Amino acid sequence: MAGKSSITRLPPMVKAYIQKLLREDRMTLDDMLSDIQSRFPNEKAPSRSALGRFKMGFDELTEKVRTQREMAEAFVGAFGEDASDKTGVLLVEAISTLTYQAAMGAHEKDEVTIAEVSALARAAKATMEARTMSVKERLAVEKATEERLIREQQSKLDDLGKTGALSPETLKRIRQEVYGL
């Protein structure tokens, strides 16, 4: 089994800078190494091969996230949810995917520790809670929107009644038959 990457052992600010360079995706490995060495002269720069392996893993993760986002947007589009729901759906789906991948990775190992099983169980529970919360939040928003709309309609009908444009009987009928109030 391979050891821990030399990049993961770097100080957080160096790791964050490497990840920023990888996200920008505008430099070659050699250019990145030169930039890292000049920016952090007191830190031991990773080897070119370590940076290459880290980049491969980073690219793979980025591709998975991109795929998840596209899938979430496709599902959201099919269900007709608004743009504010896309982020929540994406996060829940990403968490679900990562939890599943972690579970599969643990399953493929010869030995799985109790700590790993416990961590996966917590992740699965958190994913289920996130799904439940997303539905509850969506329902709460829908209910608040409906209540606001009813208040607005009541106010407009009250204004019509005050102007005398419609008779009290007509207003009552509109409230009952059209708005169900």
C-alpha cells in the first residue's frame, strides 16, 4: 500500500496554494513547481511525480464533482425546482456519492476497522438527515410563500371592497370560489 502523499503533509497554506493552482489549471507541472518553490522558499517543495499524482487525484475529484453537478441540474430541471434548491440538491447528492465511494473503498480493503464503520455510519446518517432537511425546508418555503400570497390577495380584495367597485356578495363569492378563503 502506498504511503501518505508528501503534499498532504505540507503546511495548510502550501496545500491550499497548490489546490488553487490546480483549480486554475493554467500552468504545467514544472511551472507549478517553480512557482511553489519561489513562493514558499522555506518549505520543502513536493517532487514533480508527487505533484503529478496529486494533480491526477485532484482532476478525478473535480470531474466527479462536475458530473454530480450536471446530474443534479438535470434532476432539478426535470422536477422543476427553482435555482435556490439546486445547491441543496447538489450537496446532498455529492455527500451521498462520497459516502458510497468511501463505503466501497472500505469494503475493498481486507480489514475494516470499527472506527471506519462508525465514520461511514455517521456519514450515512448525516446524508439522510440532509435529505430530510432539504424536503422540510422546501415545504416550509412553499408554505410561507402560500401564506404571503393569501395575505396579499386578502388585502387586494379588502381594497376592492373599500372602493365599492364590487359588491360585498361578489367579493365573498370571489374569496370562496376563486381563492378558497
